Amino acid sequence: MFNLATRVQSATNQVLTSASVLAGAVILLTLLQLYFADVWNISTTSISNIDAKSSIKYSFQYGSVNRKPKENAKITFDLETDLSDLFNWNTKQVFVYLTAEYPGKSLGSLNKVTFWDRIIEDKKDAKLSLKGQRGKYSVWDVEKGFRGRNATVKLEWNIQPHIGPLIFGETSKTGFFEFPSGTNQ
């Protein structure tokens, strides 16, 4: 009953239980700290001067199927925000991305695309001031095109902690634009 295997198993169980309780405490403290910093209501964000351009592409690389043209969209924008409240002692990095949400063709459906993203690894880099920033990605609609649709632009974030689950959120301020009715090259 009191052989070496039993003693090793008992010590291992004690270590694993203690590590699990410690990890749970770290996760709870991190979430409480973010809750009291009110990070889900960051209102220091300004998204403005959004300029959307669209073009028709015939290449398979741009989502064209059977050489039928596919409409692509790109944007430029201004962004001012301070995301330093997202950083605490358990934050490894913050993934920030600018999305546009617009109505789909079918009733009640919403489409969402990502135009720009950035990884912020340090609190001192969490203040963003971008003027005339080009979107990182050229996107195309899953349907035939974007033409004339209104889009809501949001700055969303994902905290990647050292210990614990990923934490998602978005800033409370949004921007708006309309995809152009014609196409520009």
C-alpha cells in the first residue's frame, strides 16, 4: 500500500491539483481586473474618413469562379484609439482588427469582412493613431458584389493571455460607409 508508485501518484496528484487551483485563480483575477477596467466599453476610439473603392477582378486568385467577374473592395481609414487598458500582468499580446459588417442579400443575414489587423505586444504600442491607413486586405463578397450596401465598421480585439482563455471584445464606437455603386480601378 505504501510503495513507491503510490507515493509518486499521491505527490503528482497534489502538484496537479495545486497547479489547477493556481491557474483558476490567475484566470479569475485577470477577468476581474479587465472587468473593473471596463474594457468592454472602450470609448476612446474614433474611426473616420473611411473611403471604399471597389473593382472587378477576373482572376481565380480573387475569388472568381469559371472566369466570371468578382467584385473586390479595399478601404482607407483614419483610426485613433487607446487600448492600453487591455494590458495587465497576464497579457501576452492583443490582436486588433477592423471589420465591416453589412447586410446580405437574403433577409436578415449579415456579412462580415476584415480589412485590417495588427498584433500589439506591448502596452506602450497600444495607442494607435493612423491617418490614411490602407486596409491590409482586399476582400470580396461571398455573393455577387458589395455595390450600394451600407457597412458598419468596428474595431475588435482579442486578448491572448499567458494563462487562461482568449478574451474577445470590441470598442463601443463605430464608423459607417457605403460601398460605391460603380467600380473604380
